[in-house]
Amino acid sequence: MLKERRQRRIPERLNHYTSVEALKSILSDNEGKGICFWAFSNKYKNDEQEIKMGEYVLKRIKTDCSIPEDSILHRFGGYDNSASVSFMEGAVNQHMLDVYGHCRLEFDLRDLSVSPLTGGLIDCEYVAKDELKAYADEYCERIKSVYNSIPFSQKLFGISSSFAFAFVVRFIMMECDVIAKVFAMKEEKWSEEKEWRRVVELKDDSEILYFNGKPYVKSYLDKEKLKGITIFCTYDTMAKAREDAVEIRKYILERGYNAKVNVRILVPLRKYIVCGKIIYMCQFGINF
């Protein structure tokens, strides 16, 4: 069941769904630092299962695999000291609009690093809930195999041999992969979103803010990374969406953004399955 994880390249365009009010806050540039996201603590995610899945795999590996106490995994704190901002790669669906908002910010983030520990991006990995134990079992066996091969290869070929070094590098890469899984694992039913996350540290008390009791830090992107804004609507809400588009266009021009603002009308033609429900949707656009 377990496939070797291949870190994908960051795609040309990633999206962040939000409301009109939140969009203005994100693009306000009040502090002169560009685009400002509120990166909320990963311990307060909407879907608790995300935390449970990643933390379950980490705990199983730390307890079931005899790895040294000074290893990266033992020193890694999991979700406790991290926050994240989500971006979506997949096509729009009603679930994302209902949960996140009818405005889509469109970014080109290809020059960011791909890592959960450097302020970069990581693509989510989707596993069915009923397969999680088998997934963790198989991953534990693979890590044990690689780790136990280190002393064997050192004895057989020498401590400084390229063969022994290769197993050490492989083990470190697997540790980093486990860390990525903690942040990236989601239930398979959400795979249509094709989510990417930008993970940031949540350690410096002087930078931590609170909203409704939830801790967050501010995460910034340069203005030129914003490439477009799309407002989704139905026939009934088209007039309001067009008004919002005019207002948003003026708002971003005043703040030095160079991005197109579009309105797209959603009509029920294309089939989507979200959380077991069938939703039909397609779109055509009116450009401003």
C-alpha cells in the first residue's frame, strides 16, 4: 500500500480561498511587508483528524522503531510549535467556497522552497482513515530496515564507505519525510482539494497573536506573487459579485498590486464528489 513519496514540484498556480472582507485584510499591506496571511496554530485546525493522522504516524515510529534519542524525529516537536497557511491546486468545488469563501486569490509560488521547516511549501498526502494503521505499520518496517542496514554496511564495507554513507543519507531523508507527513497527512476524502501548506514556526512569544483564543503568527508574501483574483457567484448573486470586483480592483490598484480581477458564474453541469455528496458544477467567466 505504501508508495515511495515523491516531492512534487510546486505548480505554476496555487489558490487561496477567502471572503471579501478577509481578502482586503490579506492584501491591505498596512505594515509595508506585502501580502499578510494569518497562520493559525496547527493544533486548532478545523479538521482534528488531520492532526491525529500525522501525529499517529510520528508516535508509532518514535515508539516502535529503535532510533537514537538524538535523532531528528526525537527532537521534532510535531504540531505543538507550528502554524500553517493553506493553498489549493485543484478545481473549485462547492465545499471550498462554502468553507473558505467565494474569493480566490491566485499565486505563483514556484520560487519558494519545498520544505515544512524553511517557510516553504509542502503538498498534502492523502490516506484513507481505515488504512492508517497499515500505512504506519509498513512505514515503521521500512524505517527499521534502513536504520538497521547502517551498522551492517559499516561493518561489511567500512564506516567511511560510500555504501554505509548512502544508508545514513537514506535514513535522514526518511526522517525528514516523516516530519513532512505530520504536516501533510489528510483523509483521502479531501484529495480533490490537492492542498499545499506553508508551515511556519510558532515559538517566539513576542510574535504570537491571538484571535478568539487561537494563537497565530503573520506570514508574508511579496506583492508580485499575486497573479489574479476570481470571485465566484451564481446567476442570482452576479450583480453583487460584479460590484465586489470593481471595489476589489480599485482596492488593489491603490496598494500597488498588478493582478486581474475576474468574476466566474458557476452553473450545475460538471460532476464532483465531496464528502460522499455529488455536486455538479462548471464555470464561465466575465473578465474585468
